[in-house]
Amino acid sequence: MNKHLKKLIIALAITGASSAAHAADNASTTKTLSVYTTAKDTNLRLSQGDSLTLQPAQQAPETDTAIFINPQKQYQTFMGIGGAITDASAETYAKLSNKKKAELLNAYYDKKDGIGYSLLRTTIHSSDFASRSHTYIKEGDRTLKTFDIAPDKKHRIPMIKQAIKAAGGAITTYASPWSAPAFMKDTNNMLQGGKLLPEYRDAWANYYVKFIQAYEKAGIPIWGLTVQNEPMAKQTWESMIFTADEERDFLKNYLGPTLKKAGMGDKKIIVWDHNRDLIVHRANTIMSDPEAAQYVWGIGFHWYETWTGGKPMYNNVAEVAKAYPNVNLLLTEATVEKFNAERYHYWPNAERYGDSIINDFNAGAVAWTDWNILLDHTGGPNHAGNFCFAPIHADTNGELIYTPTYYYLGHFSKFIRPDAKRVSAAASRSSLQVTAFINTDNTLATVVMNSNDTPVNYRLYIGDKETTVTIPAHAMQTLVY
């Protein structure tokens, strides 16, 4: 067994005791909580420390650092955290030994010994993360008579089915297209952007239906889909442009009615699926049209607006949440680009995840989906040379490399479970970041991140109780109460 996973299993072996501890709490005025920590330059990886005792709260002095949790003030319902199984992930997975395959799936999907992923994204035919481009039809087949998901049956579909099994038999799965087939576009090219030709809008809408039917026939239930991955990006790989008006009109005149006619009106549709920078305009354009808005379950976003070195635009997510409180917001893709094997354990990569997840949830997001769950030692395979990081990589010997990002993700996905409610959480100093959720079993999970070079002592207030906690430098903690 991989030494990192073994540590994780040992550290979390007593997680199941949390519910029993909570029951005992009800009979006592003294409360206890468990602290799990991952920290740079230590062996701590989702490691449980000593239990802490909560006592009646006292007024915090102005000079103290404090975190305040109010479980009575509740916000959005948590849907889940997960990652994408792409062709690249599946091709890399296929090369692993059976022992390593089982280790990987347990590491991600097992609720007890792993980090309990509950979401899964995949692609409608190919994206850049594949050894080659492909579609499901013969070029020029506008009737879709040749539709066949055979390219996915070799690696991707078997891996997804095994992931579903590892997750306990069910996982929320959604899909995204990167481009329509070349002949359907004004550029006659799946790569380099281009737009869907008007005469193929109906055929392209039916393509989604065919995909859902084929995957469900293969034993993979499809919960929902996004209209288009990154609709404003002209990429060197599979990409296609939809302006806000074009996406609105395609949704209301073609995709929405086509799914409904096919008996798939219950499939969730997510619009935008691009960066936070233009999310407000896209939301306003689509949601202001009742005919289009009736089909929208959620608005997806990515984090790549920060590639120029600017700050993440979390306020835009919060603005959409305030403007459209009945629409679900979720991050649908994030990854650290420009892969370099020397930076497998580069801690700022993990802290970028922690910063985004905390802020996106505090802004109103209900879910967060990472990009590839597994890549090889090159950060691929990727037919466009767009090599990136994943939380876990496979080296040339078929060994699994667990990056700090894997553990930072686990601080959320393992302890915050679907249908949890976000609760009020705030820090008295900007040195710490925090979010908190109360699960359906009434356990409270508070996640705290310290991205500074020194440890921080802080007073944790939960309602009218408090305790004192120390978080190491460059560390993530989950406090389970």
C-alpha cells in the first residue's frame, strides 16, 4: 500500500466515532471536537490530533485571533466535491496495476479510508486531455445515424463504472462538450474556437440526447450537463464560441426543448461553465429571459481568470448568488497549469485550491469539481501540449504520487457531506480563512486555512462555547464537532 494512503487510513480510522461522540455530547455540558491537520514541512496529512474540550465562551480580547461559528445562521445546501474522469485520466489509469487502480479509487471515493468524492465530471467526446481528438459520429453525419460511444468504451467508461462502485454504487455525474464535430462549425475544425452553424443547432442538441442515452445504456446515469465548456475561449484544442445571446437562444430554442421532448426534462442544465470574470453578464443575459431561464438549474464557473496574475474574482460569484438566489452556483473546473514534475509538492498549488474552495463556498457555491483526477508523469496525456497538474499523478513505474492538493481537497470532501448546510463563519483576523458546514447527522465541520509562514493560535467560538486551537504555518485544518 502507498505510504501516503496508509497514513491517511491510519489517521482516519476513528472517523466513524464522531457520530457516537456527538451523541455523548448531548448528555454533557462539556463539548469536545476533533482536529485534522495537513501542514507543510511536517508528516501531517489529514492527521487527527488530540481532541479539544469546549468550555463556556468568554469575551475575546481585541488582541486575540478568533473564529466565530454560528450554526443557527444557515445558507446554501452543499451538493458535493469531486473531480473529472477524462480520457487522459482513464488512459493513465489503464496502465496501472490492479492493486494501484484499487488504491486510486479508494483514495478518492471511499468515504472512510479515502476522501469521499461525491461528484464526477466527464466530457462529451474529446477534450484536450486525451491522446487524440474524436467524436461519436462519422464526419458529415448530420442525422447522427452513426452515433457510437465506442471510443469511450476502451478506457473511460470502465473507469467511471469502477469509480461509481468505489463511491458506494452511486455518484452524481455530469458531462460537458468542448466542441461540436468539425463539419457543424463555421471553421470546419474542432480546434481553435469557431461557432456552431445555424443549420446544425438541432442536430447538435440531439447529440446531447444521444450521449445521455448511450452512457445510461452503458450503466452510467447522467445527472446533468453543461451547455458548452468555456464558451468564450478560442483554444488550440477543442473549443467553440457561444456569446451570451447565442447560448441563451440555443438553450431555449434547441437544447432545452430537445431534452424535454426526449423525456429528459429532469436532467440538470448548467450554463456558462467558464471563468468568474464574465459570469455576471452571462447570468443576466440568460436569466432575464424566462423562456431560457426555465431550463437552467445552475451556473458553472472556472478559476482561470487569475492566469494573468490578478486576484480571483470571488465577488462576481457572490453577486450572482445575490441576484439569482434560486439558481445553483458551482465551480466546474480548476487545475494548476504549466506542469513541472519538480513541483509535485509545491505547497502554493494546494493553497490556491484552499483559497478558492473557501471563498467560492462563502460566496454561495453549492459544489466544487476539480479537473483531471489522475494524470501521468508528463501532466498528460494531452494532444495539444496543455500539460497540467492533478491531485494524484502516476510516475513511470506506475506508482502514485499524492500531491498536497489531494489532502487539501480532502479537508472539505471527506468531512462536508452532500446536503450539508453552510453556516455563519468568520475570522477576526485576515491571517486565517474559514468556512463551515453542518451535516445532516448534525456534525459541524469547520475548515480553517493558514497560508502564513508562522503558526497561529486562535480561539474557536461555536455558539456559546469556545476552545483554543493552534494551526501550523502553511496548514489546513478541519475541526469536527
